[in-house]
Amino acid sequence: MRIALLEDQLEQARNIENLLRERDHQCNSFQTGQSFLSAVTHRSYDLLILDWQIPDMTGIDVLKHVRAQLNWPIPVVFLTQRDSEQDIVQALDAGADDYLAKPARPAELMARINALVRRSNPEVDREALEYGPFRIDTKARTIHLHNEPLTLTDKDFDLTLFLFQNKGRLLTREMLLERVWGVTRDINTRTVDTHMSRLRRRLGIKPENGYRIKTIYQRGYRLESMDELGAETENAVDDESLS
């Protein structure tokens, strides 16, 4: 699991990073709200941990920016010295999913993090996933459309799985490169565009099969369910014409 931590006290940040890495999680820490927001907007994280009192803005301000900028409900935990009932209510009302007072007990912190991730993505540990006519077997690494097997490369499978597990979420090219290709730089982002165009054709991801891959200009892609989009998109044109 990838976690972004906002904590301006270096020693505390190191302690939390070490705790998370001992549990096989990846953690990036940031000391300012601006650096934190820049990272979570352009990179892919599974959970955010926020301190309240930071140099350039409050943790509440950061949370509000996160909820406004990200189009999916990423789990957010407040970890702060402020522990009054009013503070807790304010954070939860602003969109936090959980709230812990410092110093957090390591076992409790990890239990809360794991519970939040399970609730936010209940499909993450399942072997068989079904999305309309698409059936994905994560153990056999196969995908069927209308019960017919599709011929895909390993990278095509990884990209498809990541898209469906994050349907409705804007995925930047940088996020896709990081999570599917395992790189953060030194690779042309056209690699993503080429694979996405090919994936549309190989998978038959189009409105008549219940999904479309929407190109978000200069940002990335979003897998959209036609049922969830509602009546206003019934006549939408598949973005294959734009690729």
C-alpha cells in the first residue's frame, strides 16, 4: 500500500515512515501542505495521513483541497496533537475518515489504516472480479468478455486490473506509469497513450459493453461505468475517436 504522510516534525515523520515500512507499506512524507498536495495530485496513493498544524496551511485546509481536487474518496486519517471534541468533529465534517491523537499506539494506527483500506476497496483481495460482462481472475491473470477469453499481454492485464479497481477515478499518466510500469521518470508518457489505445480495442471497452475509457485533456484517463454516469451520457461517443 502506498501512503502519503503530512508531518513537519522530521523525527516524528521518520518514526511513522519506519513503522509503515516495517509492515511492507511504501510511505512518502512531506513537511508542507503545498508539497503534499502537489504529490497527491500527480502520484497514486492508497491512503493519506495528515497532521493539523503545519507551516504553510492547516491540515483542514489540505483536506479540503484533497476532497476538491481528487475525484475519488481516498481514505484520510488525521494524526495530530489536537484532541478536543470540537477538533475531531471539525476534521470529520471536513471529510476525514478517522482521527487519532498523538502519540498513536503503533498497533492501533495500523489496525485503523488496514480497516480504512478494506472499506475503501473491498475488492482488493478478491481473486474473481466481475464488472458487467467483464470477468477478471487475478490469480490466473485472465480476463473474459461475455465468457470469451481475451488475449492480453502481462502489461495489458496489469493496466486493465488497475483501471477497473479504480473505476471513476482520474488516473494521470504519471500515476499509471508508477503503478503499472513501476517507474516515476525517464520514460515517455506516450507509452501510456499507446497501451490505452490498444486496450480499448483488445478489451472492447465501449459504451455497449457498459464502460468507456474517457480521455481527460492534458491530465490522463478515467474508466467510467455507463450505468453510473446516468441518463445524460446515454448518447456519449466513445473516446476511441480521440486517441
